[in-house]
Amino acid sequence: MDWATQVVNLLQAATVLLLSPLIAGVAYRFKAWTESRTGPSIFQPYFDLAKYLRKETLLPQNSSAVFVVAPFVAFGAYLLISVVVPVITPYPIPFASTVDFLGGGLLFGLAGTVTLLAAIDSGSNYAALGASRTVSFAAFAEPTLIIVFFAVAVITGTNNPYVTNNLLASSTSAYLAPTHLLVTAAFFLLLLAETGKLPVESAGLMEFGMLEDGRVFEHSGRLLGVNRWNGWLKQFLLYSVFVNVFLLPWGMDATPTIVGAVGNIGVLLVKLLFLVGVIVLVEATVAKVRLFKIRDFLALSFSLAVFAVFAFAVLGVP
């Protein structure tokens, strides 16, 4: 591995780590505008993170080392994902060959599992409530993710996200094929659910809708800061995979140079701003579904993914 490749590797990881709070801040600001409010600064997540990291960390009584270690394990999993998926390069960087779509999904699953274990270890009823609800909905979300991966393998003959990006960017027929359009729609619905957006919003401290915030209910200080950062990292990575692989696979410089990678950061930001705008539009126009209806929402996503594979089986083309 030459020094230029190492720099690109570090640059991609730094992009995910440093810009994930910014995208969250932009989303908050866009959402405030749709509600006729000024909203917080787009840099507010950075201020919040700095505040959390300065505060004292309090641990629940009878909690174990799992409660303390879990946020850092999740952080490490997201950091590893940041150097194996297409973020600022359409070509694989050195660690990309270690995992494919399925491997990335398993790393996301690892991060979610340790967060759930920490919630249960806290001994809080509210945290356990958020954890149990997350697990019940994951039982519907995980099969959808598996079918999406299967559909991607059908399109390209491999589960490698870089191969999918290159094929869709170079082939209009593959991009407009029913299989790809259906799997993109399925992944978008799953994206809304996994990032806690409307109509499956999970933010807030109301007991009846508490999901993501419920899992970290007992965390405070630095541990809460790491958990918040983990949420932003997960959102940034899912958004990046969606725009670079499924929705907008064009625009990135394929030249393996530092200059090309830096330029691709700007391209990525434009794509992410577009996606955030679309999601905020969905949030502003679609009502939040009731908690027991979330399964129906995930069932729709699963059905679209199944139809994507069915379209290939019937039509014989991706």
C-alpha cells in the first residue's frame, strides 16, 4: 500500500467521522424550515458533542462493563464500515476487499446488538422498552435487508458494492431495469426506518414512541456523546451507500489520486444534500404512523424487495 492510498484511506474515514454531524445538522435545519422555524445552526451537533464529551459520566447501579464498552464497540464497527463501502471513491480502497454488502450488514448488526445489550444491562425499564421494540421491528427489517442484498447479487453477480456502483453508473439499461428500481425503493423505505425518520420516527422521550432514544436512555456524559455520534455515523454511512450505489452512482472521479478523492467529497455532499432534502420533504408531507403500523411499513419494504427478485425471475434481465 503506497502512501497516496493510505492518505485516501484515512481521508475517507475522516470524511465519515467529521461530516456525519454536519449532515445531521443540515437535516435538523431543513426540517425546521418546513415547520416555519429558524431552527438550530447546522453546526449544533458539533456543539452538542463537545458538551457531552465535557460532562461527567454517571453509571446505573448494578450495570456491568458491557454498559461502558458497548458504545465504543459500536463506534469501532462504524469506523470499520467507513473504509469498506463507497463513500468518496468509486474504486475499492485496500480494506474494501475484506467485506461485501453482507459483511457490512453484519457490522451494522454488531453495532446494533451491542447497543441493545447495553440498554438491557442498564436495568432501566425505559431502555429495555426501547430495546425490545427495536428487536421486534428488526425481525421485519433484517429479512428485507437480506432480500435487498440478494437482488444486488442478481443485478451484478456479486455482493460487492463497488461493482454495483460501476455497473449502474456505466449502464443505463441496468439502472432503469425493474429489479434495480424496485430494490432502490425498498432500500429507501428501509433507510427511513433504520434512521428513525418519518413515518417511522423514533426520536423523542415520549414513552409511546421511544425507540432509538429509549436504548440510550440511561447513558450520560461521554457515553451519551459517543452514542449520539454513533447514530450520526450510521445515518451518514447508510445515506452514502444509498446515493453512491443505488440512487446516484454517477459523478465521482475514478482516478485513484488524493486530488480526485478530495473532489469526490464535494460530490458526495451535493448528493447527500439532495437526499436530505427528499427525506425532509417526506417528513413534511407524510404523517407519522402509529407504533403498531411500523410492521406494515416494513412489510411494504419487504414486498418491494421480493418483487425486485421476482422481476428478474420473470423478465430474465436485471
